[in-house]
Amino acid sequence: MSNIFDEGLPKTPANHVALTPLSFIARTARVYPDRLAVVHGATRRSWRETYERCVRLAAALAARGVRTGDTVAVMLPNIPAMVEAHFGVPMTGAILNSLNTRLDAAAIAFMLDHSETSVVIVDREFSATMAKALAQAKVKPLVIDVDDALYDGPGERIGSVEYEAFIAGGDAGFAWSPPADEWDAIALNYTSGTTGNPKGVVTHHRGAYLNATSNAVVWGMPHFAVYLWTLPMFHCNGWCFPWTLAALAGVNVCLRRVEAKAILDAIREHRVSHYCGAPIVHSTIINAPAEQRAGITHKVSAMVAGAAPPGAMIEGMEKMGFDLTHVYGLTEVYGPASVCAKLPEWADLPVTERVRLMGRQGVPYTLQEAITVLDPDTMKPVPADGETMGEIMFRGNIAMKGYLKNEKATREAFAGGWFHTGDLAVMHPDGYVKIRDRSKDVIISGGENISSIEVEDVIYGHAAVMACAVVATPDPKWGETPCAFVELKAGATVTEAEIIEHCRAQMARFKVPKRVIFGELPKTSTGKIQKFALRERARSAAAIE
């Protein structure tokens, strides 16, 4: 039987256009051309100027032969060129590969070859690493140097042309086109694999458009929001916020280095309204000297992602007057794809109860279809009792196309019609998801499962603790026991025995760390603590004893 609602009702260019975040900057440059778009040191650029620079970048790349399906890699800090790459590169139909600036040459070389990179844009700060990577790589891309005026450290130009000269040669009237299909790739982001080669996550225009829009809706962001770039733009394309800011005609306040004083100074000077970061970034801010934190009287909205923001961090943000929103996601879902949506009535609850509620990973992003907790073997939902553990899974338009050149990993990730995160969690009766641990981070001691996150949250409650991580260490009797690594606040002192006693007072004895090791914790460039490195240290320490 024919469908009467299809007869004579064709899909045409008049009623169907591929979704792409490139449309955001085109609209904003037309509607709000003179609004401030970018701040970087003394540099101020409007949305008209920023759009023109993006078009010139696209034109210059196209003139060098860049076409649909090519890869353009960038190794840049949070500077204007990085904002421009998020538009100029996909305007050619090419795919943007934002490289982690902390990676070594071997890892970069693998990514360049694996993605068949045709162009590399590199900041002078990272030229030494990139030069070594290019020497090891099989591909021979065009190399473009960025010589940022705010960088005065070591590093030589290694390319054939400097960025400003390159885009100056681009045609400002270049007629770029939106993608023929919104399913076309827009970006490539490599996971930070701890064993073997990292996987290349391929994202599409549709997902980027929808997640960028969800960011604004979920966070209640207004037009002309002033956003501080504490989150690296190379990380999941800055959680899609370069595109969100373009949609809102907001201000990109660039920041080369994430340091407490620089962050707080920028918030005061530019009246920053929004910023994002890992828990360690927020902890750094609330533990900064009082004189650095003084003088911020306007509302600041902070977004935190991670397994669970420690209670001490949530309380610290509230005391500063910062409004904290907790999100959760992975590279494979464009960064954040769920949010701990705050209900108005939570504001009247005691702080301890607010901390408990806000520490959950929550509900789907506005334009994400679903987040759930399933038994990974049966693919059935776990009871919504806040106790039964399963695996967090996502479904919807905010999910990657798949892993580049890795069909097996893609099939496994999407098995059963859901994206498998590898995070273990419970479902609460109100439908909010709460992570208990990464599957690889659960500590199994004497047959009992111990959540490293639960132990960490207790340790974070100690007044002397700046950061902590709990991992498994081998134990001849119990198989594994918790080992805590603790980084103290400046000037603070505490003993191993005091930390252990602090834990004993608040949890079952079998969960209490048997050992506490003090010192600075190894972190990724996005502020995440590198547990794989700590597991190695814990194993080495156990072997010596």
C-alpha cells in the first residue's frame, strides 16, 4: 500500500539541507558581523573578520589540492588559528585531525600515516616533536607553521610557509559548499590508547551540529556568551564548543596555558561567563591563593566532565559562587553526551545531598537519543535500584561513524545496537546514571569488587588533599588491594596513617587503601590522571616489598 504522505511530496533542496556546524559561522557573520569573536592577548577580531579568515584558509588549502576526504592535521594550543581550523578545514570537505600536543613523535607519526595526512599545521612550540614525527612518517604532507606572537619559547619553523602568509593568499570570495551528505566525516580524533596503537574516532557533520546545539541548550547559554578556552580544543574538538560559540555569536577567549592565575585574571578582565575542564582544572582554581580568586563578582558557569566530581570540589565551586554543571561522555560521542540535569528543588537541599545528586552522570543530552545501563552479556537493562551494576551505553545521533580502518573495533563498539562505553554504572530510580568505575579500574579484593571512584571521593574529602587516584596493587593474600596516590595542597602536610584512618572512619575496612603514596600525579594534557602509569608504579612498589 502506498503512503499518501509520500506521494507528490519530494525531498528537495528547498526542504532538506544537510546539517553542518559550518552553517553557524556563516549565519553569525551575516547577522552579527561586528560582534567580538576572538580575544587573544592584544588581538581582537569580529565575527566578520573571523569568518573571512576561515574562508581564506579553506581557499588556500583548496588551492594546494586539498579535497573532500583528505586529512588536515593540526598541532596547536588554544589560539585563533585553532578556532579557524574548525571551520576552514571542513569548508574544503577535508577532515580535521586535532593532534594531542602532549604526544610523543612516534605516536604522532602513527597518526599521520594512519590518517594519510596531506597537510599539517603546527605551532612553533611543538615543531621539534612534529619534525621528529615527520622524519618517521611515510606520508610527506605540506607543513604550515604557526608563529604565535604570544609564544616566546624555543622552536624553529619547519614548514614551507607561515600560517598568516598562507591564509593571506587565500581568496576571501572562495565559494565553499556544505557537505553533500550530513553523514560525511568532519573530524578525526584519536583515543589516548594506553596499550597498542590508539583508535581513530571518525565524527560526522550531523553529530557535530547536534552536539554543538545541545551544549547551548543543556547549559542554558545565551547569545554573546564569553567562553574561556581552558579545555584543549584538540580534545574531542573542544567538546564541540568552537561550533557552539559560532552559533551563539559568542566570544572565544583564547588561553595558551592552563594556569590558575591566568584563568582567574582572564575571568575578571573579560567577564568570562562560561568555561569547561576536567576536575583537576576546577580544583586548581578553588585552591589558588585567595588574592588570585578575589574580585570575581559576576556569575560564572563551569562545566566539569569526569567519572564523578569530588564532593570537596563541588563545595569549593559553590563557595566561589561558580555554577557547576556536570557532564559525561567520551571521544566516541563528541565529548559530553549526558548531563546531570539540575532540578530547581535541589537548591534547597543540604550541601551533602546536593553533592550526592550532582555527582551523577545523569540523563541524555537534549539531542542525544538515550543513555542507559545494560548487562553487557544479556543486553538487558539493569534494575533501577542504584545498586545493580552494568555498562553505560549510548544510542543516538551524537555517536561516531566508527573507528578509522578498524571494522572489528567498530562492530564491537556498536554491538547490540548501542555504543558500549566500558564504564560500569548503576541506574537510579529517578533515571539518572551513576558511574561506579571503568571496568579496568575496579579493584577485586578477596572476591569483593571495590570502586576506585568511591575510595577517591572519600580521600578528596580530606582538607589536605589536592588530587588523588586509587588503583589496584597486587596482594599475596587478597589478590588485589587499593593503593592511593595523593597530591597535597600547597603547604599542607598529612601522613599515610592519617589518610588511612580518614578512610576507615567512612567506609568498610576492606575498601580502605593499604598504602598511600604522596607526590605529584601524572596527568594527560586534558587534566585527567593517568591511572595506567600509577598502576605500573603500584606494581613496582609491591614487587620491591
